Amino acid sequence: MSSMVFKYPIPVTDSFTLDLPEGARPLTVQMQGSQPCLWALIDPSRPKTLRVFRLAGTGHPIEDPGALSFIATFQMSNGMLVFHVFEQLEN
């Protein structure tokens, strides 16, 4: 099957998981209305795997940044809140 871009609503919490098809490539995170969403390039026919993501506000501590891969920055509340989304790399 061909690859497609899918949207995944994400929670505003320090850490969250998404069940994504193997090989999914996160593209960006942006607000859609009042909901932050992650868009990823996926092959929906691939088996799913659980992936771990981190959300950090500007100025908040980030433990072990070498174990994270940056995806995107997005804003909420008319720019009053700025968050940075990272994926936890496999150990």
C-alpha cells in the first residue's frame, strides 16, 4: 500500500504514547482549532507499534535530551503557551 499522511490528536501532558504503524515518520505538530495534533507519514498496512513522545514547555527542564528526537514546536492560547514535542529514542 502507498504511504499516507494521517493526523493524531495529542494530549497536553509531559509524556504520551501513540500506536503508530511501523516506520511512521512524524512530520509536524500544530493546533487544529483548540486541539494539538501530530501529523505523520504512515503506511496503514504495516503492523502498529507503541511510540513514546515528550512534551516540554519553554523554560521547562528536559532530562536526557540526547535520548530525544525533536519533532516540532506549537503554540496554544494565542501564543501564551509554547510547547516542544520530542520522540523518545529507543535505548
